Amino acid sequence: MNPVDPLSPPRPTALAQEILRPLIRPGDLVIDATAGNGYDTVFLAECVGPTGKVLAFDVQEAALASARARVGETRCVEFFHESHGKMADHAAGESVAVVMFNLGYLPGDDHQLTTQSAETLVALEAAVRLIKLGGALSVICYPGHPAGAAEAEAVERWLTAQAADGWRIARYGAVGTRRPAPFLLLAGKGS
Ligand SMILES: C[S@@+](CC[C@H](N)C(=O)[O-])C[C@H]1O[C@@H](n2cnc3c(N)ncnc32)[C@H](O)[C@@H]1O
């Protein structure tokens, strides 16, 4: 990764991809828990290659249509018009290399159709059971508006508690901003 420029720190979305990239091998099974416009889906598909598999979830048909268009012909991606809370129905325990969450709403779309704390925690509980040794999960939180702040706090508290079960947890984000800045949480399953 390039040295970090303090005048232009990396966006959490880019940082998540750079940190997770070395953990993903061709042929791996990975999950995009919030497909949205498909940027992370494309990233994950490139990492796992044609022999791997990306499971991509979103509750909005408009998001899935956008993500499908961005992904194109890549056959390693399977989309689910379903909540990420159901991800355990589609993968075996300890079989997944990486799970990515990007919380909030689809940029430019209906802001009411946002991720919900309670369901996000259900999905995170599923994700930690699906991830294999050496794998990781990322969550980008948006505390800049009230519902997002409450969700960010709940997610950070829940994820931090997983350290007692051997997960290594980190938090990355700008401080001193006018409004609370988006931040990235990472949880790694070490040996
Ligand atoms: C910030 S956007 C994701 C952006 C995406 N990662 C990308 O690269 O373009 C958040 C997405 O989460 C979706 N979402 C909300 N609740 C969800 C749920 N329970 N399960 C899956 N997706 C959900 C929204 O529909 C929205 O598309």
C-alpha cells in the first residue's frame, strides 16, 4: 500500500479493500453482505477469480440491478435478493475467507432503505461463524446521521466484544472532522 498522506487520508472503502486483498486467494469463497452498486462485489470477484465464488446480498432490487450491471459477465458471483441476516443459509461454517459490510443506504437512492442495527448484528453473528481461520470481516460505519451513529455504536460494541473469543479488532477513521466521519472496523480470525 502507498504511504498514507495525512492531507488526503484513504477512504474507508479503499482501505478495506487494500487490507483484505492479501487475505483472499484465487478459489476462495467470500461474501459481499451489502452489494449496493457493486464496487466491493467487483473487487471480491477479481480477488477470487473464476475458480472462486462471491455471494452478494442486498434487500433492494435497484441495488442488485446496479451491482449486476457493474459485475457484468463474471460467473463467479451469485446474487441474493435477501437480507444479509440469511447468509448462513448459503455457506458452511468456517468456509468463508472474507465478509465485507458497507452499512447505510445506497448512494443517491432512498435514504429510508438503510441497514438496520438489529439485522446488522444478526448478520455479523452469522459472519463470525462462517469465517475460516486466517479470514476477516470488514464493516464501514456511517455515524454522520443519528440512525447511522446508533448503528455504528452498536456494531463497534458488539465487534469489540469478539476480542474475548480470539478475534483481533481494529478501527480506522478520521478524527476532528465537522461531522463524525465514516470509519472502518476490521476483525481478523487468527490462529
Ligand atoms: C452503502 S450501500 C453498499 C455499497 C456497496 N458496498 C458498493 O460497493 O457499492 C448499503 C447497501 O446495503 C443494503 N442493505 C440494507 N439493508 C440490508 C440487509 N438487511 N441485507 C443486505 N443489504 C442491505 C442497501 O440496500 C444498500 O444497497
